[in-house]
Amino acid sequence: MIAVQQCAVCEGGTLPRSKGLGSMSTAIVEQTASKLGGRAVLGITVRSQADLAMLVRNRLPLTVLKGLSDAGLSDREIETLVIPQRTRRHRAEKNQRLTVHESDRTVRLLRIQTLTENTFGETEKASVWLRRPLAELGGDTPLSVAQTEAGARVIETILGKIAWGAAA
């Protein structure tokens, strides 16, 4: 027999905020949203992963890509990891948003960059680490592996080990 755990929904239709790791996740979500441009660009104040997921489903404006640049990603990295430059120019001319997949990749990369920055305590150290090939990743860089959600989870696990002082 398999036990199914149910989650109770609080009044107002929102889930309760969790303590511990969930609090860290909330901080990462809020920092990621800030790097995307915050309320001025996103149109809402992001307070949860659900808010961020809704924004991704609704497709983010192209202006969020500035957040990737400001976070230290080069134009070439943005072109390779999120959206080709030609497509970006075309969308800008037509005032179109990113696709859901491009929005998802943008949020994922900023989330990983933010988590890395918080782990190492400095933007420069985070930037170097994200681009350094790691034996644990078969010689790939964390930034490259984070192109997929499954890869991003691997990077989060490695960062968790580093944060807790375990050999990564």
C-alpha cells in the first residue's frame, strides 16, 4: 500500500511558506526576480516559486535578458544558452516576448547564478566557478550542465555540498 501525502491549502489559496531550506529557496526566488528586473519589468512582486513559474508560463519580456548580462553572462553565452541573437533582434523589432522555453532557461540560469553567488559570497568567485570544468561533471562546466532542469538540480546539489563544507 502506498501512502499519499496531501498538502493543505491555506485560506486565500496559497501554500504555507516552509522553514529552513524553503526559506532559502524563497530568498533565492526573490533575488532571482530582482535580477530579472523586479516589479518594474515583471509587473508583480515575486514572493514564491509559484509566482516565478506563472511568469515563465506567461512568457517573460525580452528586457529580462539585461538581468543575465548584469549577472555576468556574455552576449555569446546568452545566445548559446537562451536565445540566438538573430531571433532576439527579430523579437525586439516585433515587440514580442521570450517563449516559455526561453523564459524558463533565463530563470534557471539566473537562479543558478544567484545560488552560486550566495554560496561563494562574491559575484566574481561565482562567475569563475560557473565557467570552470569540473571532474564531477565529466569535465563540463556548471553553466553548461545547468542548461537543463535536471542539470541545474545537479549543480544545486554540488553547491549544497560546498555550502555545508562537504567535498564536492
